[in-house]
Amino acid sequence: MQNFFSYIIILVLTISFSSCKNEKQENSINEINEKISSDLKVDHFNIWVENPKIATEKLNEIGFNSVPDSLSEVHKGQGTAGRYFNFLNGYLELIFVYDQKELEENNEKNPDLDFTERANFKKNDALPFSIALKVKDYDIEKIPFEKVRYHQDWMDENASIYSAKNSKTHLREPSIFVVYPKIESDRFETLSDLKNIPDEYAFAREFYKHPNGAERITNIVITSTDIDLKTETIEALNEIQNLTVKNGKEQIMELYFDNNIQGKTFDLRPELPLIINL
């Protein structure tokens, strides 16, 4: 009988210890998730395209204004360029190969980056979506996944972009990189706040005004195929507000504007793997 009572006491103590341990682990995980969620935010996002003209026209047709090609950025030294759609809290970039030779030369200099793999998405089934993040106080120690430093001559001397190491090896995941403060996208609460853009650049205010009424990006949902949702990068992404990465039957990005207040949906496939909800 004594042995029986001893066994019960040990069992109770074991369960109690295990419960406390699990509670501590859960609290620790919650603290980590809260830290990730508060330290990382979406700055902008990219879709790799082969024909930027067709892709741009597809978005123009449903009422989005684009930045004129003449003002669109060429990524010097990288071999790529972009076509841009500005919103009050970020922008969509259609990224494409501008100079194949320069793209390959940059790949030789930066073999741990994924530009050539993403550019060949039609051939290798890589996910053609990139998410640019910003980290609080540009403290790179707060980036919760393995990273690769990337610097070009046009960048500030002491500033770099940090790409997720997984982006090169896990091509079904979104390509992830963290920008530095000077190149973070501008933020505006309302259209009336566009007056804060200096008068010398007043023409840029029009790029935020879309005939279809879209103002703010309120949700981004990325579906990929056969991805591991437990990698450091995916777990970090899924802790960021208004961003979800999930498994599904096809590669698709769904964008929601202004909490889908208009109740309208536009499916831009096959030209773009994109569904717009206004």
C-alpha cells in the first residue's frame, strides 16, 4: 500500500512538473511569436513576370494606376527592373529580367541569392512571389531566420538588404528579404495625407489614386504547393499581421484591399497568378 501511495505522489508531481514545463514552453513560444509579429512588417511585395507589359495592362484594365515606365526603377547591378503600383501602405512590384547578362554576373557575385531561380519560375516551378519586410529599428538581430547580406554600389555604405537563406534552397516558399530604412516604402493614413509629398514631386500623388477605389492593402494570402509550414521563414511570415502563407493545389496570391468593402473579385489568371478583392 505504501508503494502504491508513493507511486501516486510521484505521478502527481510528474504531471504537475510536466504541466508547468508545458506552460513555460507555451509562454516562451507566445513571447517569441509576439516578438516576431511586432518586429517584422510587410513593406512591399513582388510578382515575377516574363512580360511586364501584358501584366501591367491586366492590372490597368481593372482600374489600377501604375507608375509610368519612364519613372520605373531599374535595379542597377542586378539585371532586373520593376513596374509599380502604389498604395497608401505599400506597393506591388512586377519584377522582371531587364538584362540577362547582368543578372547572371550578379548571381556569380552573390551565389546565395535566388534571383536567377525566381526569374526562371516557368521552368523550375519556383514560387514567383517575393515579400519585402522591414524590421523594427533596422536591428538585424531581430530577423528570426538565417539570412544572407546583399549590397550593391547604389546602396548606402552602411546599409544592406538581408535575404532569407531559405529563399535559395526552398523555391516553393516566397522569396523573402528585409530592406533598410531609406528604401522602405512611404506610408499614408488617408488620401488627404498625400499632401505631405513635397510639391516638387506633386505628380507622384496621382500614382496612389486608383479609378477602382483601392486605397490600402488589408490582407495578403499566398498559396504554394508542397511547402513545409514549419520552417523558420514560413513560421515568421505567418506571425506577421495581415499576411498568410499556406499550402494548396496551385501557386496563387490573393490581395484584399480596404477589407473587401466593395465586394468585388477579379481573377487575373492566366496572365498573372493573382486574385484581387476590392
